[in-house]
Amino acid sequence: MRTDPDLAADAARGSEAAFAELVRRHQGRVRGMARRLTGSQAAGDDIAQLTFLTAWQKIGTYAGGTFSAWICTICWREFLQVRRKTRPEIEFDETAEVIPFERPTDRQDDKMDLTRALEKLSEAQRVCVVMCVAAGLTHREAADATGWPLGTVKSHVLRGVEALRQHLENAQVA
């Protein structure tokens, strides 16, 4: 079985088959990471596709290390680019009437799944938990990908995992 670095070297020389094998090996991790970052299956799949397009264009820049860390770094950057482009500008109308939102009281609201639990985390915690727990990156790889200090990543993972435990412990998991 060929290693990721060998396949990446062949892909850099133009082998579409080698790159296709890399995609096959890593698409689940990248799609899962993108879906969890966005909270949406469709948006996550779009980011995963952008990730692999960018990876194909930049495969010659892969300089070793774990390929999964390299591809997850690209995924993180693609997520940031999409978020920057799509962030809506919110205008506040001071003359608008505030209508209170009433929550339904049925038991369905008491149920929580992992997606909703992830949404309750701060963005930094969600990013670090998704990268380190869901995508399987080391703390160092996540720190390199985000540009955040190693201690910050470790802290966000620790606090995020603990918050997930609390959210899921206090709810019936759907």
C-alpha cells in the first residue's frame, strides 16, 4: 500500500489517479470536519469540494508531515474564506417592534444531538474539538492549522469536550 507522501509526490507530477486515491482516503475526514464547522451538510460538502480543488492546485506545496493535517489546514482556510464572503451585514432598525419568541413546550425540545451540542460551544471550542476529536488531528497540527498557540488549542479542546459532556449528559440524545 502506497503512503500518502508517495501519492502526493506522484500527484504533484500530474498523476490524477494518485490524487484520486488521496481524495478517497481523506474525503470522509474532510467532509466531516467541514460539516461540523458549518453546521450544515450542504455547506460542509461545498467546503470539502473547495478543499480538494485547492489541494489539487497546491499539491506541489505539500512538504511532508501528515497529509491529513495538511488537507485539514486547507479545509480550515476554505471555511474561513467562505465565512468571510457570506457573513451578512446586520442592520438594526431602532423603530422595529420586538416580538417575544415563545418556545414550544413539548419533549422534543429536551432532546439534543451532537450537532446541536456542538452549536452550543463557542466557535473556538467547536473548531478545536472538530479538528482534534472529529478529524483526529493532534493538538500541534490543529495549532499549526489555525495559527493559534498550542496551549490555547489544548484549552479549547479540554473545555469544549467537557461542555459537550455536560450538554449531552443533561439531555436525552436523539
